[in-house]
Amino acid sequence: MSDGSALRFEPLADHDRSSFRCGDEQLDRWFRTQAGQEGRRHVARVFVAVDDKGIAGFYSLSMFSIRIEDLPTNLAKRLPRYGMIPAALIGRLARHKRLRGQRIGEILVADAVARIVAAENSVAAWAIVVDAKNERVAGFYGALGFEPLPTQPRRLFMTMADAAAAVGNSARA
């Protein structure tokens, strides 16, 4: 980061969320009021990136399923004919607006993907899924290697094979 502070990734606990602002009131409100509840209810795990000024960003992870008919045909035909294919979901993700332009979003996604790849040894997932709220966000995820589902262009995915390769490549960089 340009100010020289390092990010630490931690599970959301008793962190002060009151001053976090990403610029999207809906995401800010969810983070301040619901993120902790979703963790306690086992709906999502929320992780925060913390620097010396507080929370730099966050993301949530949960289990997910993709309908096989939503996948590109060339990939679906290689999978078992189950109705649903297991996946992991990066649900909500945001960086603090004070860090705009510092690639914190990419760092958050990289940590989430690495965490999911590590968990895949214990819980099977064929893909990682993200939901983009608009075309700009879809472009952000697309630039990171996520592909839109043909039936839902704002729902994007990355296969675990591609995610593992990306994590392996970043570890060597």
C-alpha cells in the first residue's frame, strides 16, 4: 500500500465497523449491522483486511451450488449429471473508500480465493462464484479471471482448477 502499512486478514470479531465506508450505502449498512449476525448464524464467514488505520476492506464466504444448466455447455458436459454442482461464494466484498485506487479489491479477492483453495482439501467445490451488482463490478471480476455464466451474466465463476493455478502462480511471484 502506498502509505507503507501492511494488511492483516482476520475473521470478523469485535472490530470497530462504525467508521467503515466503501461508498455503497447498502454494503456499508450490511457490514455494520448484519455481517456479525451472519457469522453467528453460520450463513457466511466474514473476513476483514486491517491496516494501521482500521478496517481496509472485507469479504464474505459461504457454500453455494450452481445449477448445471447454468454452466457453459463445454464445461457442463464434463461433469456428473447432478442437478447442482458444489461451489464457494464470495458474497460481499468492499474496500474502504480511503484506499480507492490502491488495488485493495484485487488483494481481497486474492485472499478469498486462496482461503477457498485451501479449504477445498476438506470440502469439495468445483468453482468459486461471485455476484456483480453492475457492469463495472462484472468487469472488475472479469479482469481477475472470472467468467460470466451464460444464463446469468452478472453471476461469474472461476473453476477451482483455475483458482488453484492462480494461487500457485501468485505464491511463486
